[in-house]
Amino acid sequence: LGKKIKSYTVVQKIATWAQRMFNLAMAANPVMTIVVAITALIAAGYALVKMFEASAEESRKNTEAIEAGTKAIEKQGEADKKRIKELEKSISQEQQLLKVQGADKKTLRKKEREGLSDLFKKSQKLRNQANKDLEKSIFLEEYLKDQGFEEDDKRFEARKKQTEALRKIRDSTQQDVTKYYEALTGLAFKYKIEDLKAKKQALKQDETDFKNKVARLKELDNIL
């Protein structure tokens, strides 16, 4: 609408000039001058139509470009989400393989920390980029408002949809960041619990072994 208003202002000047020509012609009265003035008025009307056609065509192209951009953004967001999930699965499978191979506790925990750290950094990078894209889209949306675009204008609606798509991606990546950060920072507590359970299990096993030893000694005493 802002560009339309500017275009309309230019056309107004053309129309004013043409009207002035016509008025002069009427004052001067010669038939030929009147014909020239009428031609000028027709030219002004033609310029008006063409200018609005060009403005409408430009607006349509801009709207289509924004809509295409939104589809590309959504597709990229889905691809990024899929890559994070695949990485998470790969790290989990590596952990399982190491356990089957008999890797020690130190190696397993090191690999787990490295895997979660990698997931956290990658999701954080995606979140930061989504934030930048969202801020840019919000700025462009505000710019359209300042230029006089109404909220029911197709171009403005397309921009709002793109902003919403970017907001969803930002929120989704933020959830991943929070998830992996909490998992990463919770490792120390997790390992402490595992160590306590292992220690308790070892004590229980020692107690069982002691009882078995006592039972065997009693059996020997009975035999003797």
C-alpha cells in the first residue's frame, strides 16, 4: 500500500499537469490545442492504469517470493530436526556397541559426555540462527506496517505466516537446547547415583559371598 500511495502521488502530479494543459487549452480556444490537451488527459489516464498494474504485479511477485521462502524455511527446519534426531540415535547406538564390546566405565562416560556436548552445540547453533531469522522477519513485518500495508494485504499476510513459521522453528530448537543442556549438566548426578548403586551392589555381593563361605565352613565341620 505504501508503494501504491507513492505511485498514486506521482500519477496525481501527471493528472494535475494534464488538467492544467486542458484548462489552458480551453482558455486559448484553438481546436488543435484542445485536441492536444485531451490527448494529454488520455495519456495521464493510461499512465495511471500502467502504474497501478506495475505496482500490483510487483506486489504479487513479492508475495509469491515470501510464500516460497516460507516453504523453504519449513522444509529446512524439518531437515535440521531430522539430522539432530539421527545424530542422537547414532550416539546411542555407539554407546550400546561400546557396552557390548566391554568398554570400561571411564570410556563409556567420556563418549556419553562428548555425544551430549555435540548435540547441545549443534542444537544451540540452529536455535541461534532461528533467532536471527525470526528477528529479521519481525523487522520486515514492522516495516510493512510503517509503509501503510494493511493486515489483510496478501503480502503482509505472507510475511506474518513466515514470521510464525520461524517462531515455531525457534521454539522447537530451543526445546532441543534445553533438553540436551539438562542432560549434559545432569551427568554428574547421574554418575553419582550409578556409583552408589554399584557400591551397594558390590557390598551386597560381598555379603552373599561371606554367607556362602560360612556355609561351606559349617559343612566341612560337620563332615569332620
